[in-house]
Amino acid sequence: DAHGEIDPVALIARLPAEGSAEGSQLSEIEEKLASIWRRILKVEDISTSDDFFALGGTSLKSVRMVLEVDEAFGENVLPPDQLFVGSRFDEVAAIIRRSMG
């Protein structure tokens, strides 16, 4: 932060790139979703607080993400309108988790 202190919560919130040792600590939903975001948004690191649209997501990329989420988790686990309610990584993961029951 501005005082040179390390924020442990921010460090823990960082999701590692695929293939790193810490990846096994993530839930299967988070792993799959992070992989989808990396591929669509062409970014290496995803934080749980990252917003899909702030990372370069567009309406076309959101449609692609919904289609890939449907393919990975099942039909209609991420209704497209939910992205306008919550587009942060942790919010999207929570929507998927709730939809899967």
C-alpha cells in the first residue's frame, strides 16, 4: 500500500497462472473459470477481485465466456444478465457455484 506495507489479503487473493503449484488450492470452479478468463481476456494473472470488463471484457467477449462456461459447467449456470449484476471474478464464481447447487 502507500505506506509500503504488504497486504496479506491481496496476496492470498491472487490466483496463480495455470501450472503453478498453488493452483491445486483453488476450487475446481475457480480453476476452470480462471482458465476461461485467461484465454478470452488474454491475461496471465487473475485476482478474485478482478472485474471482467475492467480487464478488457466486451459484450462479445462476455457472450464467448458464457458459452465456454456453459460448456465447462453445464447449460445455463451463468445467465448472461448476471454479468451486469456481478462481473468480478469472485462474483461470477459464486453465481456458477449457486447455479450448480
